[in-house]
Amino acid sequence: MTKIKTPCIGICSTTSLGDLVCRGCKRYGFEVINWNAYDADAKHAVLKRIEKFTTQLLSSRFRIFSVPNLKLGLEQNAIPFDPSLSPYCWLHNLLKKHHQQIGDLSQFGVYVLSDHAHLELQALVEQVEEELLLLSSAHLDRYQLSPEQERQSSPESK
């Protein structure tokens, strides 16, 4: 069985700043802490959630017209990516780690869709990050029980 790699891209805010959602990989703090204890199914579920949110937001703003160019650009700039995930996840890693050095996004096989072409890349990246954090936080609030909710739903409390 193939080992599932961590989605960490070296920009962790859960351990350094105590954020509930990591500003780098978008895992929840408890997922970062417990990652090595998770089985393959749990890791896969985390990755699929992150992939879904990332692909949803990035595909509404960017188009990848050359996956090989994107992959080559990531490799040349030593930016980590998981080849089993959507290339939009790879693009997210590129934008998080390298957007300030990008002069021409088309060299990476990517262009900005016309609805967002008026924005500077920095502003577009910030917009995507804010929305990813908002979406991830909303998902956490909706689907993860608070300690009080966990106590109320435990068999001992009934």
C-alpha cells in the first residue's frame, strides 16, 4: 500500500500561531497534530476535503492549460505537490509558496480567467486564501463537534 503524504507545504500556522485552520495546507489543527496516527482512510478523507475546496475556488479563477508545464515549474522551484491530487491543488501550492516570484503565469501553464484578470496576482491569491479559510472554517464549525457538544452527545451523559 502506498504511504499517503502529508499535504504540508511548510507554511504552518496551526502549530506556530494556534490557528484552527492551517494557512498553508488548510488542514484543521487537530489533523496536523494527529496526522501520523491517522489510518489511510482518514488521511484520504482529509485530502479529498482539501482538494474539493481548493479545486472549487481555484478553478473559478484560473485555468490550467498545460499540466506538464505546471508540474515542471513546481519541480524547478522545489515546491511540494501531491501528484495524486488535482492540478488545482498543485497550483495552490505554487501560489502560496511562489506567487511573488511569478512574472508570467503562463510559463506554468496557467492563466487567470477574464472575470478576475483585472486583479493583481497578489490580490487574487489573497482573495483565494481568505475564501479557502472561510470555507474551511465554516466546514469545521458545521461538521466538527465542539467539546460541549461532544459531552452532550456522549453515552455517559444520557
